Amino acid sequence: MKRKQILSLIIGSVVGIGMLAAWLYYNPVHEFKAHYTSLNYRWVLLASVAYLGAYFLRAWRWNLLLPFSSAETKTKPGLFKTWLYAMGGNFINYLIPLRVGDVVRAWFIKRNHNVPLMKALPSVFIDKAFDTIAILFIIILLPFLTIDVSQAMIVLLSLLSIVFIVTVLLLLTAAWNKDLVARILKKLFSWLPYRLRTRVENAIELFVNELNVFEHHTLKLIFATLLTAGGIALDGTYFYLLFVAFGIPFSFPLALVGYTLINLSYALPQPPAQLGSNEWMMIIVFSIGFGLTKSAASAIMAFAHVLTFCLMGFWGSIAFVMSGGGVISKIFKGEKIDD
């Protein structure tokens, strides 16, 4: 990794440890340890299936977006392989919150299916953009929920809405005027030396051309949207089942909205492994916002944090074993991933 990235990780880790320490001070362990005595692991197993299922639906959506056509001889990955590639990339994003995992996903496609990295990357960007649709689900549902929207939640919703608007504007502009998007992106890199700038501009042209994946493919757009809605529903099911596993009565709509907010917050800067940030998001959304006791909210999030790390780590590791682990050494050595 480059020195700047290493410094960013160190600072993020220090901030995360500080947030975790403050969370532990604010919520002493003895206050939520009692919740674990009634934990039902059968519901945890079902929750785990829902969690992995949500990522499978998202991987299916990404599979629709991959740059393969019937005229090409390259073999498009099956759904299971696409899911593994996604889990590998998500695991890297989880450990190194610099969006390196998004490049890793494209690298898997390049290495195993002979597709140029800059041709595969737009599919990852568009796939991630679909996840921001969740903010619309939340805004639509909020008027029907009997909750007090706290000031912290208003700030979070505002930031996430900005991310959603910027993403949609970029995709719509790319659909209507590719040349304009290409010119803007090229302008951002105009300070580079001529030889390097030429390579970057060629990559930008390829990237922008692939953004308009839904042109003349309305049914594909509709199906991708339905898969997004299914993924959001399974996310809510996963978190709701954790409440059931702990024996804590809680409504499914609130679990769905709350966990979707936590998921969307990952679009904002995070410490490595969401250290401390997940715990505080749980307090802000479920305790301050939805009236859940701090001890219950803390117990569920502490358990969910460990559970998701185990699930992501297990399947992410399998992805690297089966699909190529050389990219990990490239990341840590600071080498170019597109080699």
C-alpha cells in the first residue's frame, strides 16, 4: 500500500479504537452481558442464511451488469462464482475501508474471465449505486412509522441523500451525455504528465462507455431493481431474526429501516472493520431513534459485528483461495492491481 493509504488506515484504526473505547465506557459490558444467556442459536443460523442470501441477490444483480455479451467468446461467471467474487471484494472493503475491494471484484473478473479491468469496474460502480436506492425505501417508510427522528438521524439521512443524488446524477448524465462526463473526469486529471494522462484518459473513455449498461435494456433495469428490493428485505430479515434470537420484541419494519440505515452509512468514511462506528450507529438509530434500551442495542450489535465478521471472513477467504489470492500481496506491496 502507498504511504498515504497506510497513514489513512493508521488514523482510521486509532479513531475506531477510540470510538470503541468510548462506546464501552458509555455502555459497560455488565449491562448487556445478561442478554447473551437467552440467545437462541437456531434463530442465529436462520439469520446467517438471510444475511448471506442478501449478498447472493446483490451478486445476482452484479452478474446482470457484467460486461459480457452473447457475441463474446469469454465465459461469463455463474451466480455462485459472482457471489464469491463479491464476498472477496466486500471482505477487503471491510478490512481496508478505502474501496480497494471494489477494484478487487473487477480484478477477479479480469484474471478469471479475461475482461479488461477498466471494462469491469463500471459494473461494480453501478452495482454499488443500486444499493443507494435503499434511501428511497427509508424516506417512503418513515411517515408510516411511529418514531421520533433524532437530530443525529436527520444528519445521517441528509448525508446519505446527498450520496444518492450525486450517484444518480452521474449515471443519468452518463446515459444522456457520455462526452460531458468524460470531459469532466478528464479535467480532474489534466495535471498529470502527458504519457500518464493519455493512459488515464483512455481508461476514462472505456469506463464511461460501460456506464450506460441499461440502454435499450428496460427489463434488465426492472429486474436489477427487484433484486435490490429483495436484498434490502433480506437485510431486514437478518437483523429482525437477531432480535428474535435474543428474545427482544421488536417490529420488522423498524428492524428493516434501522439496519438499512446502518448499511447505508458504510458509504461514509469508516474505520477498519467498522470498529466502533457500527456500535455507535446502533445507539444513534435503535436506542436514541427507536427507543430500544442501550443494553439491548449494544448486545445485539456486538454479537452482529462478530457474526458478520466471521461470515464475511469465511466466504471472503474461500473466494481468494478459489479465485486468486495474488491480489492481496499486490495491495499490501502497493503494486498496480491491473497487472
